[in-house]
Amino acid sequence: MGALTASLLTLLHKVTGSVLVVFGIVLFPMPIPVGLLMIAFGLLFLAPYFRPVQIVVRKLRCRFSQVDGALRKVKRRCPPVLRVAIEKTAP
């Protein structure tokens, strides 16, 4: 993969993660927890690139063992960027 392709993919991940987090915050008050899922996936997209996001996700995984267990279960079926995020944020 060329440097240009890698940088475009990184930019796509950052934009996708940011959009998911913003829309997740907007949808958070809804009765169905769609906003929460969007925030979670957005943070996972941002985690490989931002150390503060890694720290937040790691703390959440430590606090909520069910979330940690679910991420460990789905890790092998995730795209590479999410796999890296799950590995980097392991408690």
C-alpha cells in the first residue's frame, strides 16, 4: 500500500470516527441506545491514532467487563483498524 493510500485511509478513519462520535452524542438521548453504539464505534475508529482516546477506551473496558468481553469476542471478525484499536486498548 502506498504512502498516499495509507494517509487517505487514516484520514477516512479519523473522519468516520469523528462523525460517528458526533452523531452518537446527538442521538444519545433517544430511547433506543443507537447513539451509544455510534459513540463506541467512533471511539474505536479514533483509538489507533489518538492516545487520549486509547486511555478513555481502556478505562471504559476496565470498568465494564462485559464490554471488554464483547470486544474480545468480535476482535477476529473486525476490520484491521478496529482490531488494532481493540489490541491497543486492552486492559
